Amino acid sequence: MTRAVIALGANLGDRGSTLRAAAAAVAALPGVRPVASSREVESVALTLDGPDTTKPRYRNGVVVVDTDLAPQELLDALHGIEDEHGRTRDVRWGDRMLDLDVIALDDLRIDTDTLTVPHPRAHERAFVLAPWADADPEAVLPGHGSVTTLLAALGDDTDRVDEPRLFGRAEQEVTP
């Protein structure tokens, strides 16, 4: 089994419900066992030109799962979940109903046309680091170090959302 860290984000529609439904769909994938999840955070939309306060705010979270799926199989399954939630890929870094990113797969380093892990910009994004630290305070981003240390150095510009963790109690088997 491989430990996978998956970031979830949405800035269109009922963002919280979408994230919780997507987290449940990830947990229900064959070959996936839920381990831990974060609470949701909100952040300013990030575009190719940088933060954009005129765009709808993002709701973000992280789920940690164990999987026996190959990396590309996991990515393909996540794309299927995005598609089920109306994801379109028209504008790079554009508004979206749902975005699922593979952030890390144990200590694996992968760089293909479709998948790069660890995620090349995760260490620069509080909206990934803050929920990841919430889900797993001992987490390490391969090649960069402790997630909590990275977040402290970067600064946490996210706002916590008063919602339950992304996995319901029955799904969350390990609470950090």
C-alpha cells in the first residue's frame, strides 16, 4: 500500500458539499482505504497572474489515504470524480467546481506528462499545507521537509471553516 495525500479544492457551486462528496468518493474507490482528513479552509483564488480577490474564494481540504492503485490509476480515478462533479479544463488555474491533486505518494518521485509528485508547488501553498497539517501534523513533504515548518515559514493566509472533517467519523480510521 502507498500513502497518498490528495488536495481538494472548489470555488464554484456549493463548495463544502462538493468537497465532502468528493472526499467520500475518494474513500469509496476500490483499492483505497481512508486514513485521515482535514477540516476545510478558505482562501483567495489563485490565478496565473497571482491572487485574485475578484474571483470566488476557494474552499480547500486534504485527504490522506492508503492505496494499492498505481499512481496513474489513482490520478485517472480522481479525474473521474472531478468529471462527475462537472469539472471542465478550459482555463488553466481557472474557476472550478472541483479540483483534486495528488500531492504526495509516500516518498515517490514521479515526473510524467500527466503526473508530478511530490506536487511541484505544494510547498508554496498555504491552502495545501494548512489542511494537510490539520489532517497529519507529523507530515513531511518529500524534498521540502515538515509540513508544519513549511507552513510556519510561508505564513497561513487561509481561514478555517466551521465544518466537520472531510471524512465522516465512520470513514476516518486514524485520527492524528
